[in-house]
Amino acid sequence: MSSLVQAIGRRTLNSVNHLLDLFAFTNRIASVLLRRHRTGQRIVLGFTCEQIYFTAMQALPVVLFIALITGSTIVIQLTKQFGTLEEGRNIVAEFIVILIIRELGPLFTALIVILRSAVAVTIEASYMSVLGELDAIEMQGIDPLHLLCLPRLIGITVAIFCLFFIFDLVAILGGYVVAWTITDVAVGDFLEKTCKAISGVDITVGIVKAIFFGFTITVTSLYRGFRVKKAITQIPSETSKAAIECLLYCMFINIIISVIFYL
């Protein structure tokens, strides 16, 4: 019994220490973000554009496909159940806003970014740490956080915001088109009712989630990547941990934001 209690205590202390280290690393990146740098702005801008291209543009086909499948499934199921009556169409519009715009859109987009960009950023940072490239950058008088972390933070956050908007648009419009094409349910004025069901709070929540998801994914990935110091064999385990932690943190943040804005 005592060994079990000790194991639980050690695991709890390790988790607390990990969160404290993660918060300290977050504070360092935030300070870099708020600090004005007079040199290297063109290089940082180039890296930022490359990160946006990799995170948003190259992931666009996957996002479009998943958004179309998700929107089609939700719209078809809801219209089958509630679409025959006028009041039922209002319910469909409200459910679409709740499921796609508020919850599934942000989470699915974050998941795609985690599987592509978060994993890639963790591996890149790990190899740079193991091969001594970070030390070489510091020896040249360059802050690695400014050169490496800042472009990824801005790029991933901007990309997530753009993918949020694209996912919601394709899921709703594509879902209605598929429902109108392959089913006998009259779509009617569903699209108009859906637009009326979207409020300013929903748009604000999307922006807030994009900022927090982008910051969380970037910080967690870089933190896990920089933890690798000596052995390349540590990279797979740290990459796996980074992906899982990013997903869990995003789900937790999603719940917190929804509670704050909608309850």
C-alpha cells in the first residue's frame, strides 16, 4: 500500500513540475513575443510565411475533405430528424452552429494541425537540440527563441484561425449541397436560418480558440523538442508525448472557453 501511495505521489510531483516548467517556457516565449527586435525581422518574417504555408496551405486538402464529410454527415442526420417542420429547421440551424462552429470545427482543425505541424515542429526542435544547432545559434549572438519559436508561434496561430474559417464554411455549405444532392429532404431556407443562428459571440469564440490553440500547440511542441539533449532515440517518445499533450490541452481549453462564453 505504501509503495502505491509513493508511486502516486511521485507521479503527481512529476506532473506538477512538468506544468511549472511548461508555464516558465510559455512565459519566456511570451516575453519574446512582446519584445521589439530591431534585427532579423526579415528572416523571422520569411520563416513565419513558410510556417503558414506548411500549416495552412499544405493541410488544406485534408481540412476540406474532413470538413465536407463532417458537415454532410451532420446536416443529413439533422435534416432527416427535424427538417420536415418549420420549427424543426430552426432546431437544425441551431444544432449546426453548436456542433460545427462552436465545437467540432475548432477541435478537428486543431487535431489536423497537431498531427502535421506539432509533430514536425517537435522533431525539428529535437534534432536541432541533439545536433548542437541551438548552441551554434546562441554562440552567434542570436536568441533561438526569437529566430525559431516566434515564427512558429505566429505562423501556426494564423494558420489555425484561417483553417477554422475554411472548415466551418466548407462543412456548412458542403453539407447542405450533399444533403440536397443525395437525399430527398428539402433543404429549403436552412442556409439562411443557419446564418441567422450565428452570433457575434460565436465569431469571438472562434478567434479566442484559434489564439489559445495556436499558442498551446506551439509552446508544447517546442518545449518537448528542446527537452531532448543527448540521444536521438528520445525523439520518438518526446514527439508522441507532445502530440498527446497538445490534444489534451486543446480539449481542456475548448471546454474552459465554452463554459466562459456560453454558460
